[in-house]
Amino acid sequence: MSWQNLSPEILEMIFHDNGLLLPDLAILARTNKRISSIVLPVLYRQIVQHFNGGKELSRRAERLRRTIYECPALAALIKTLIVKCWTIDDVYDKFMADLIQRLCSLQELTFTVHYHGYHSRFKEYKNFRKTLKSGVCSNLRMIKIGYLYISCNEISRYMCFPNMRTLVVQYTKRRSYGLKERLALDGRQSFLKVFEIYLDSSRILGLLDMLSCCRALEKFSCHLQEDFANRGHGYNAEDDEPSDGEDEQRQHEDDPELLDAPAMIPRALTHCQQTLVSLDLYWIPLRNEMRPGPSPLNPASFTNLKSLRSSAYLLLSYDERWHIPTRNKFYERIPPSLESLTILFPRSFGVFAVFNANPHSEDDDPPYKDEHRIHDIDLNGPYATTDLEWVIAIARMKKTHLNHLNKVDLIDYKDVHKHCDDPSACLAPKVVRLAFDAASINFAMPSDSATI
């Protein structure tokens, strides 16, 4: 049987089982005309390149460049491009810009740059991103950019591409967001279905304007934190010049516009209330001296999202953790249409804060006062793990308020009962499990295997 008579699925299986990498297939397609007509359309619909830097970067990049340049028909067949590299290089920046210009049919782009140091994130792929913003890839449906600072204005350009449906960005530039950027968004319209963004609180105003352009969001995920890591770094990644620290000054002075902005996220999503089915909001409440502040993300504001089915919240703000009556009634703020709920405990503060206990009870000062110890908290000590009534309350509302709920997950619930001398603490997770089983709700938390 000749190659021409084999189905595309069988061909792909043969090449995959024999361990032929894409660069090898590129050589095969150039040297063997008999199978080039089959290899190109079948196996080059997706190109995945992992660049490790140095000679390996130059060699594999050159091989990919030759494949595209010597076979222009291949560029029209490539639909997906996934690039992961570990270094920042001007030559590679120009190579990526030229490559994007030739991939006229590209639909999905994933570009991730892993860094070994924090400051290197400020360096940019200027040529590559300038080409991408120009809209040469008008068929793009998905963009994922990881570990690279981009501005709110740049994000708005991507999300307003005519065919864009999925956008994931992990960092935003440390740059003022003012009237000029807001006017640039005026009148724009986006047809995004999935929008995931990681940003600090000083960029929240730009996020609100971006959400106002989205009319058909189905999934929105926002990881919002205070920009504590960048304090003291007066660096502007937009123009590679030292900034005056205006954003940092506004944030230190508790600018009302910045502090109230997170609470306006529900209002920005009101025009998506008929389409939004999944909502993930993560508020990392870190303030001066690394103390946790109150969360402005109140789930009660999202009850007007009629079609919401899946949600992940940091439900308990810092103030509520120490106010038991408020904490035990938080289920009343959960949208009644929810089918799946995830409760996220902050890794640094969650366990001892939620359970109203101090891991270092012998100290008068809270453990989070020392910012150098914040990432090294040892989960040992007399935790008050018996106070899980606020979790059981969710199961009790199954027959009344939350009659659509069928799955609940507790994330980052550590096995603190192992270090507790109170026998009732070891029974608390079992009691929670029984309550959810009685309500026919699938319930999961990391400590289940150790307690049941």
C-alpha cells in the first residue's frame, strides 16, 4: 500500500510512534517529494517549539525558519503555534515577528517566556508584539501570553480582534492608566468567550473598561492582587525609562478610585448576565507590611448573573473571618443558580485565619507581621479546626436557596487536624462529609483521604 492510500489518522500515528519530531518531518517533507504532499497538510496543522536558549535556540529556530521560507504553502496550513522559551534575545524577537507575518492562517497562538529573575520580566519582545498588534493575523481566535508584561491598551487590541474568542494574559505593565487609554477603548466591541487575566490592583481601572467591551463572555477569570512585589521599583516597561512612581503613590495613599474599583466588577459584567456561566475571582488581600486587608469582592453583587453555573470565590474576607455571625451566613450571598462552587483558602493566611486561630499563639504579634516569614508559615500548632459550621450551612441550603448546587470543592484546606490535640478537630471533616452526603452534594477537600 502506498503512502497516498493511507488515511491522515494512520499517517499521524505512524509518525508519532516512531518518535519523529516536527523538525525531522520538515526535513523529510523537503527531501522526499513522494510524501511531502501528505506530511504537510496532515502534520503541520500544529507546530510546537520548545526553545531552551543558546545554540539550541538558534538551531531549532533556524530549522523552523527554513521550513516556513522554503515551503510557503506550509505557512498557510499552520493553525496553531505554541512557543516556549527560557531566554530573551533580540535576534529571536525579530525572528518571531517575521514568523508571525508569514503565518497568515494562524488561529491559536501560545507564547510563554520563562524567567529566572524578577527584573527580566520588564524586558520586552517589542518587534514581535508590534507585529501582533498590527492585526496581520486577523484569523486569530486564541492568544495566550505568559510571563510577559503587557499594557491594558495592548490587551484591548487583542480582545477586539474580529475573530478573537479566548484571551489569557498573566501580567500587565506598570504604567499609568488614564484618559488616553480610556478613550482608545471607547466604542470598541469584543466577542470574547473566555477571558483570563492576572493583574495587580493598580490596573483594575483598565480591566473595568475592558469588560465593558465584552458582550458575550462565557467564562471570566481574574487573579487580582495588590502590587506589593513591585514596590520600590520605579521602572516603566512601556518606554524603558524610570517612572515617577505615580501609581505606587496613589496606591499608598489609598486612592478612593482604586480602592472602590474591585467592587465595580459585578457592574461591569451586568451586560453578560445572560451568557456568563463560569466566574473565577481570586483576591489576594495584601497591604502595607504584608497584612491582609478586606476583600472588596462581595459575592452578593453577583446574584444578578442569571446564567451563572460555576464559580470560584475567596468567600471570606479578612474582617469576616473574625466575625462568626457574618461568616456563618455567607451562603445567602451565593447566586442561587450555581451548580459548582469552589471555596479557596489563601495559602498564606487561609487556614489559621478561617479557623480563628493563631499558629504562633505564644506570640503577641500576628505571624504575618514579619514579611520575611510570610512564605514560610509552618502549619503546626493548636488550630481551632472544629469551627466548620459555615461549610455545613451550604449543605443545609440545598433544599431552599441552593437547590441547583451539586458540587463543592475546598481548595488549600491543609491537614491541620494532624497537628491538633483536640479530638473533636479530627471529627470535623467527617461531620462535613456526612452533611454533604445527606444533601446529595459531591464534596471534596484535600484532607478527605486522611480523615475518612
